[in-house]
Amino acid sequence: MCSKHRNCWGGLVALTLLAFVASPQLCADGGSVQFRQQTGSIVVTLFGSPSPLRTGPADLSVLLETAGGNQPVLDADVSLTLRQGETHLTAAATHAQATNKLLYAALPDLPTPGQWQVTVMVERAGTHSEVGGTINILPGPPAILFYWPYFLVVPVAIGLFALNQWLKKKEAGRRRTNAPPKHYHWS
Amino acid sequence: MNSIAVAALGSWTLDVPVVALFLTIAAIYFRGWRRLTKLLPRQFPTSCLLLFWLGLALLFIALESPLDAFSSLLLQAHMVQHLLLMMVVPPLLLLGQPMLPILRGLPRPFVKEGLGPFLRWPALRGFSGALVIPWVAWLLYNLTTVFWHLPALYELALRSPAWHNLEHACFFWTAMLFWWPVVQPWPSRSRWNRWGLIPYLLAADLVNTAIAGSFVFSGKVLYPSYAAAPLGGLSPLTDQMAAGVIMWVPGSIFYLVPATAIAMKLMNGSRTAWRFPTRIPSPKEQTPGLVHRFLRWRYARPAMQSVFFIAAAAVVIDGLYGPRMSPMNLAGVLPWIHWRGLVVLALLFAGNLFCMACPFMLPRTAARKLLRPKRRWPAFLRSKWLAAALFLIYLWAYEAFSLWDSPAITAWIVIGYFLAAFAIDGLFRGASFCKYVCPIGQFNFVHSLLSPLEIKVRSQKTCQSCKTFDCIRGNEKQRGCELYLFQPKKAGNFDCTFCLDCVQSCPHDNVALLPVIPAQTIISNPYRSSLGRLSNRPDLAALVLVVVFGAFANAFGMIQPFTDFVSRFSGVAARPIIVAALMAFGIVLIPALAVWGCTILSEPSSGPNQSLRAIASTFAFSLLPIGAAMWAAHLLYHLATGFLSILPVMERLLHSLLRLPVQPNWSLAAMPFLPHWLTPTQILLLDAGLLLTLYLIWRIARDRMNRSRPARVFLPWGSLALALYGIGIWILLEPMQMRGMMMN
């Protein structure tokens, strides 16, 4: 098999490189729907990511659509307020912060877990409208756990290096075993 | 085009690290392909390059384009993304025959020493060979496709980015295996009959058709996430049916076309035999590259220096006469946000490019012409102790007087630099300012030991026959090296300002900017012209330790624990003293104790001829990568968060100087969020720094200290590197001041 598929390994190395590029980037955008409500002539959908939402940095994105034609509304000013007891956060939601430019994204840092009241305020053509709802925030991991795949690089690389050294040692041993004895003379 | 279409088409992710990785892979392939196409033109025609690049481009589109942004809202978009990942990108990449070009494009020692043992490992060769046996690849691919389209799993992937990553990685990987026997990229060979590939492809099409049919004919929404997120009035069921049609029709074409092509090829009986090349071009036939020709150009360096001189003059003028607020002033933005970050990145990814374009060379040149210096630099100062002390003073002054926040002080520093360069090189021969004084130069020299480019000789043979030694003596047209680096004996970049004098003076065109293995000379410790061996130079080791520990101290100065501690002591006068005490503790006392402790612990196992001084000096250099990584991670933070802040400053200058009708957009200097790729990139930089440091410690311990028991020498120094890594991670995960930004 191996002789017929020689250099297949080289191919897999190449593919590993490609997969290394591809895998971390293959992520979702927008998140899951938190609520969808109509206010006046506008339908407001709030998306949240990660799903379920956890304490720490979060992506809250708003989609505005016209109630009649379901056309995305792009020319509004959108802001979010989040309340939990005495805690009160305000965040501007903009196209600039969104990957999907049909959405308005805000990136608040949610400090505590529990139920949060969210109000989405929309200013458009001089009219103000707002919708509200509740989102549930779960406790989030500490930052060091949040970034765990990036810390994994070190032990994986050290493991590969150890394997590399072991293979080299094994190869050297095999070469010594296969070498002709010192007293052998070519005739 | 209406605004909705513009917004939709503008929804690109464009992460900087991803773009950089794609460009790196494209460049590695190109490097390898360019070499191979000269040896094997029939096997590696231009079409291979174009197909591979097209595959990469489509992979990039699948991952970073609006397709990805809309994939959570529209099943159709998600389906197109999957088709690209499974049916378009893999065959294109394989048609580029990527194995040899990528192996030839990577650094040779890395392939030989790093990948070689894995490539030759029989167990792994057998395993990889088994994965591309047609029935194995077919099963893996189709089971993966069916498995991930089950509603529960598809929903899981839509809810969680981590599962989504895994889903797409499974699709991409198994598709690469599936298309391998179909494309059979050269030089792999199959022992299976090619006729078998026709049922192989048709059976895969049947599976694809079954899944697509379930989308079209199910009559209910299979994935509830899409039911909750309709877009543009499109009903979720219509969206699902459209996705099914996309999977069915174009999906089938991707299987049927290759099946037909294979059948026709087999019926025609075409078979092209491979012939080994009869002639390999010699290196002399290769024309020198554009970069080398530019570097040989007489005015190359003055041209680069002029650009930097104009920038320095603009910083001085705006710093003295412009607004007092640093984010509004060129002197508060350009040197502290952009220049520092770009210098470190250039050092790590190219070489000492700043010294090459240094604007302070111009007053030095003027001083030499006007004053014609005769004296030599005082013997007692011919070391790096003064430079280490000056660098320490710079770090202290930066934090004690908030240099980054004062455009006027920044301007005076630049003026002071010009005056010092003029005075020192007007008094003393050679490049005394660069070699013994300039703190920026020392920072660059130290880090250029890790650079992948070096000014070095092409062939030692040519140097052996040289009688004139123009590279160091100079000639009537061009002076020789002012830092007394004799090219045939030069090793590494230390003390090299990339001034190009040697490149331009060599009559044999034998000195050039060439790629090298980063940090290799730290392991081998060769004799270096004008420097000797690094292990015999405690002054160089001290400089390295100040730079390494200074990286952590400088970043520590930006985080809450430091500002809290300093704010306990009231009064402006107290700050310089407190900072001085902290610096003395963090950059002098702690490193001295740590290095002393590691030296004492490793000395008993370090071999009979190793003095304590040599051990400490040798291993101090191995800490360089982790320090460089900390500098890079820290300065990348400022560069990424404040990159756009230069725009309103330039707009202000254009408005006030040229009366152009542009109004500064100051909101760009108050970026309200961090790029999401920043923290992972910073952690990866520290990971890389730690790994290279551990590797250097291991190699030095094994090759130069104790071949039989290197672990005993390795452990103390490895622990120190791990401790530095831990401190670095802690600093990076703390909220940092956005210096130079309006919100600060």
C-alpha cells in the first residue's frame, strides 16, 4: 500500500496546513434568535452569540425589517440597554461592528449571569420606537478557559517534538543495526 | 446597486490573521512550484499554480465572504458554502498537486529535520495510505455528509461556533480524502482500477440526491433555527427547497462531470509517461531578484532614509507646534502606535529594516563630512553595558513621564537623537553611535537574531579568493562596513544595521540579503566578526536580559494592577521614583536572581569546561524569543486598536497646512472595540515565543552542555521560560490601556 501511495504523506502535510487555516475560521455568524417583535412599521429581531449567552464578551445583533415587505432597514440608529437590578449597560449597535452588514451589532461585556432585560431602541426618520425582552445569561468560563484551544498549541507542539526526537532515535538505531559489521571487507 | 445589495456584498469578515495565513500558504506553494517547474516543467505547468490558487481563493470566499455571514440566516447560503468546501475547493487544491510544491516551498531544514521523521514513519504512512483507499474514503465522506445533515446535529452546529467549526472541518477533510483517488495528484499512484471510480462517483451522487430530495420534498422546515430567522420575506420552507435544489443540481454536476471525464479518458487509453528531467538549471543561470537589484542600487538606502527623515521632521514640527492632545498629534500617534509595532513585526518577519532606513544616518553622514573625525571610541566604552543602561533609562522614562502622551517631549527626543548622532559620529570614527549608544539600534540588533533574513555572503569560496576585502575596507566608490563586521566571518545579524555598504562595495556581487534559519546562530554559537562568541560576552547577555524582561515590564505598565499600585502614591514627583523602584525590581533584580538561580542549578550537569559566566551568557540568549513575542503581542495591541488613528491626524494636517476641504473624523481615534482576532493572535505569538525558547534551551543543553543528560540542564531554564509565559498570558488577559487613543 505504502509503496503505491508514496508521497501521500507529503500530501497530508499540505492538507494539514490548509486545514489549520480553515478550521479555526469556520464559525457561525449572527447567533441564535433571542426575540422577534414588531414596533410600528418595523420588525425587530435580536440575535445573540454565543449560544447560549454567557458572561463576558457577547455579540448582540439586531435585524430591522419593514413590517409589510420584510425588507431590511439599514438607515436607522440602534442602541441597546441591558438591565439587571441596579446594573445598567448601554451599547450602540452599528453596521461597522457587524460582519453581516444587514445587521446592527453591539458587543457588550456581560458582567453577571441571570435574567437581563434588553431594550432595543430604534431612531429612524425622526421617530423613536423600542421593543424589549428578556435574555438569560449563563455563567461564563474564565478568560483562560475561554481561549483554551490557543493554549493547547504548546503541549501539542511539545508532544510532536518529543515524537520527532523518538522517531529520529529509532531511525538511528535501525541504521546502526543494518550497518555492515566493522570487520566486513568488500571483495 | 441598491443599499441592501451593497450591504450584503460588503459583509466580508476579512480577519487579518486569516488573510495573512492564506497569503503565506499561497506564497509557500508558489516558492516550491517555482523551483519544481524548472526541474519538472511537464509535471508542474502554470495551470497547477493557477488551479491551486483558485482553490485557495474559493476556500477564502467560502470562509470569509458574505456566504459565511449569511449562512446562519439563509440555508441556501449555507448550502453554497458547503458545496464549495466539499465539491469545488478540494479537487482544485488537489489538481494543483500540492504535496511537492509545499514541501519544496517550506524551509529545507524544517522539512528535513522537523517533518522528515514523520514522513518516513511506516505506521503513519500506512495509516495515511489506508485513508485514501477508495472504499474507505467513500465511506468517510458520505457518512460524514449524512451524519451532519441530521437535524439534531445540524442545529447543534448552528448554535455553537465550536461545533460549526468541527462540522466544516469534517466536510473539508473527508472531501479531500474522497477526491484524492479521483484526482490522484502526482506523484501518488493508485493500485485500484480507474474504472472503479465511475461507480464510486455515481454512488456518492445517489447519497447527495437523497439528502437534497429530503430538503425539497419533506414539506416541513427541518432546521428550526432557519424557521426563526426569515430574511427578506422569504419563507423558511422556500429557503429550504432552494437549498435542496442547489445541493441536487450543481451537486450532481460535480460528480457526473469527473465521472464522464474519467470514462472518456479510459476509453481513449491516453496515458502520459513521466520522464525524469535531463537537465537541471545551475544557480548561476538564475537571474538576481528585484530586491537584490534594488539593494545594489547606489541610492537605495538614501531613498528609504529620505522617506523616514521627512516623517521624523513632520513628527518634530507637529510635536512642537501641533495640538497638545497626543491622539490628535502626529508625534503622539506615528512613533508610539505605528512605528514601534511595525518595527517589531518587520524584525520578526523580515529583518532589521528600520536601521536600513534610519533617518538619523543623515546627520551622521553630514557630521563625518563636516568634522572628519579621527578619534576612536573610548576603549572602556567598547561594550554593550552603556547601551543596556540607556535602554533601561528609556523604559523608565517612558513610564515615569508618560512619553507616549506628550507630543512635545516626543519631538524633543527625536531632536535629541539627531543631535546625539551628529555629535558622536562627528567626534569618533566608525559607526560609534549605532554600535555603542543607540537604544533603538540595540533593540533591533538583539531581535534581528531571530530574523529570517540576513546580509551574508553567497559563497565562501568566492571570499577565499578575494584579495581586496572591499566589504570591510571599502573602495574608491563605496565605504566598507563601519561596524567592523567582516563578511566571511560574520554570523547572524547582531550589530548589522543592514546599511548595504558591504552589498554595494563587494566587487564580486557576493554579498546579499539572504534567507536564514532564525536563531540558528544562538544554538551553534560561532565566532562572530567584531563580537567574538556570545557565550564570552556578558555585556551582550545583560543587554538581552534587559530587552527580554523589559518587554514584560513595559506591558505590565499598561494594566490595572500597575496603575492601581502607582496611584496609591500621590504627587507627580513620586511617580518617577515609584516607577524607578519597580523597574529596578522587575528588570534588574528579578532577572539577575532568576538567571543566577538557573545557572547555579544547571551548572553541575553542564559539563566540565563551562564556567558560570558562560552558562548564564549562553542561556540568556535562549530567552530572546519569549521576550520578542511579548514585545510583538504588546505592540500589536496598540497597532491593531489604534491603526486608523493616523487618518484623522493626517486629515487635520492636510486641512491646516494645505487648506484642503477635509474634516478630521476623530471617531477613528476612539475605536470602541477590540478586533476579535487580537487576543488569540497575541496568545499564539506568545505560544510561538515559548516554543522557540524551549527549543533553543533544549538544543543548547543537548549540543553544548550535556549530550547524555540534557534534561538536567534544561529544567531550570525551561521553568524560567514557562514562568515568563505565564506572566505574559496574565498581562495579556488583563484589560489594557488604549494608549494614544482618545478614549484613554
